[in-house]
Amino acid sequence: MSGAGEKAGQYPFTRGIYEEMYKSRKWTMRQYAGFSSAKDSNTRYRYLLEQGQTGLSVAFDLPTQIGYDSDDPLSEGEIGKVGVPIDTLADMEVLFEGIPLDKVSTSMTINSTASILLAMYQVVAEKQGVSSHDIRGTIQNDVLKEYIARGTYIYPPQASLRLITDVFSYCNENIPNWNTISISGYHIREAGSTAAQELAFTFANGIAYVEAAIAAGLDVDKFGARLSFFWNAHNDLLEEIAKFRASRRIWAKIMKERFSATNPKAMMCRFHTQTGGSTLTAQQIDNNVVRVTLQALAAVLGGTQSLHTNSRDEALALPTEESVRLALRTQQVIGFESGVTNYVDPLAGSEVIESLTDELEREVFDYIKRVDEMGGAVKAIELGFFQNEIGSSAYQYQQDIEQQDRIIVGQNKFTLEEEVQPEILEIGAQASREQLASLSNIKERRNNTAVQQCLLELKQAATDSQENLFPYILSAVREYASIGEISNSLREIFGEYSGG
């Protein structure tokens, strides 16, 4: 059986990217959070750190994700609802107040506006006296999956790829400990893909990013070592464990055989995992604690580097503080009480696990071959291939539930007639009003002449395909230019992607 005789920490890394895995260091326990306002989110981050969380994970509201300020008419009703609103550097300063950025690593789930948020993070660190060389973390920065599964894109694909590779290049020199992209299968799985499709379509996107970076003149052995991935932990325990193992082997082969990488770190599939949001039910929400426990266990047995566990009430609303604490405790019980961390890849050699790993690898490479024959991931997106494949899988999954070929406990079997409505977290209108007032104040007090000059220089740089745009974005951020102003400046040059 292919993975059983291998050693962890050695190519092709089926058994883990580190020789000792959790025997020497636990995964990063990183709970995804952000809501209402920068001040409220800062309070939640501090609470989670006090409870033993070992890394931050920032959720941004929808306007921030797609480059609109809170005072834009399109933002009405969405401010602070699914994440924290960030309009200017001032919000970012509040978000990380009292949190030493040289001591924690921060993951930011942001894509189209990733370069702007990273620039803000760098400036906040500087204001704390922390060098950009000493900050650690990850930006998702994976726009291709937005066209496939999620929809928070702004610009056409080629312009988006330029912004991504500009971040790669800038961070190589200036933020060397930052993971410049988290190539995400999570949202592909949430949209209804199978485990094999999650890996295949994500790796196809990864290939496109590597090709774009090489075309921009970057060294695969350098930028390749800062690539990371983001997987979903779904319900099928053994298939998920095999999926995580297969993901390492597949990416190692792609980087070595396809791109001639020689640096072992550039061949490593390092990944964050989040338990499956789409698997949570609004009925009998305590059942979600069991689901999340099994999913988290799969991620740990599969060798994740970082983990978020969903809260039991997230099918209803943003999680309460009590629910978030229980979700974090779930990780801690697995990490400190279960004993599974005493062994490296403890299920290696299992006939079931090894055969599932091999089978997933075959399926994934078959899909990648089909994507290659179409001309690559961007072309496959434009043809609707990924979207159609995911749609078919999602339809079949739902049919299985409706026909009870797939049992969802508490939803289509073992149901209750009447359930008590749990307490949920509600976002009031006051936070939105305060955000708008704060933004208005910043726009009045800043040096607007300097802001306009920076935005003009950014637009001029965007017309030159050879210019790295990140330094221009950084200059605008320093002057408290807003996320909407910076995004609109680029919209003028790049246009918007309409989905066609």
C-alpha cells in the first residue's frame, strides 16, 4: 500500500509534512471570527486568545470582501453582518488594538481585496513597532475559486491574477514569513462538490497561480514555499482522512514533476482546515457538536496544520460566545486528551485508508488532465466546467437526502416535533450607524490631497502591466484611503467581471 512505507517529512509527504507532526507541536487552533464592528471583533479575539486559541482568523463583512465602503448605497443592510467591516486603516488599528502582531499569526479570509487588507495589516504592525519581516499569517487571496463557487470577485480573471502575483513578489522581499495565498477547496466543497472535485478543482487553480507567478518571473522554489491550502472537513470520516493524505502527495508530485521544484518546502501541501459549514443543521443543533467533533478528528488524523471548528448554532446565526468556546474546547479535547497526537499518521497501512488515498489520487489527476485539455483553470471557469460539475454533485447529494438514501440525523430521520429556539447572536443597527459615523470622521480629518494623489498614482501604475501595484496600494492605505476608493480606482482601469 503506497503510503504505508513512507516516512513523514519526506517526499511525497503522504504521511505528513513534518517528521514528528503533533508529537513536537500541535496544529494552530484558529477560530474564524469577525462581526458587528472592529471594536466588538477585537473583544472576541482577545476572549478567544484568553481561552487558549493559538492564532487569529478574521472574517470580513460582504462590502469589505467586494471593495465597497460602508457608506456606499450597495452596502446598506450588510455592514458587519457576516464579518467585520473594514473601511480604512483606522478600523484595522482598532481591530488589532492590544494584540501584539509579532506574537500571533493571523489568517484573513479575503480575496478580491486581499492586497489592501494585507497592506493595512503591515501598517498596523509598523505602528506597533513590528517589522514586516516579523509578522506571520495568511491571506486567502484565492480569487479563481470565487468565480467557481462563491462570487466575491471584482475584476476579470487576468487582472485578479496580476494582483495575486504582485502580492507574491512583494512578500518574497518584504514579508517573508507570510503565506501569500491559501488556495481554497473549502468553498468548492460547500457549493456541493465531492471530495475528489474539492481537491482537483483547487489544485487546478493552484496550477494556474504557479504558472502566472512563473510567467511573472518569480522563482518556483521561493514563492512555492509560501503557498498554502484550505480544505473542508466533511462528514465521511475515513474518506476525509484519506483526502488530506492524498492532497499532500498530489501537490508534491505536481510541484516536482510539473514545475521542477527542488526545494522540499515548495512541494509541501500545508493546509488549514475548517469543519463543514454546509453539514450543520438548524434542527437539533446539539447534534452539530458531534458532527464537528468527528470532522475535527478527521482533520487531525489527516495531518492539518491549522484548524477551525464551527460552532453548533452557525446554521442559525453568527455564533454566541458560549458556542465559540465549546467549539474551541472541542479542538483542545482532541489535542490534549484523546491521545491521537502521540502518533504520526496513525492510520497509515490501513487497507481502507490506503486504498481510499490511492483512489482519490487517481480521480484528481483524471480531473486535472481534463482541465489541462480545456486550456487550464481560467478557461475551464469561462466554459462553466467546474460550476457544472459541482452543480451536478450538489443536486445528487440533495436527491439522496430527500429520498433518504443519505441520512441526516434530526433532519430527514430521528426528527422532533417541537424544538426549543436557542439564544442566537443578533447584530443591531447601532453598530452600523457607528461605523458610518466613524468613516465620515476619517474622511474629513485625513489629508485628502494626499489620498487623491495616491489614488491617481495607483491608476497610472495599473495601466502599466510591468508595475507591481502593492507599493501603490500600501501608500494609499498609509494616507487612510478607503477600501472602496482603492477598489474603485482599479475598477476604472480593469473593469468588473460580469460572470459571463
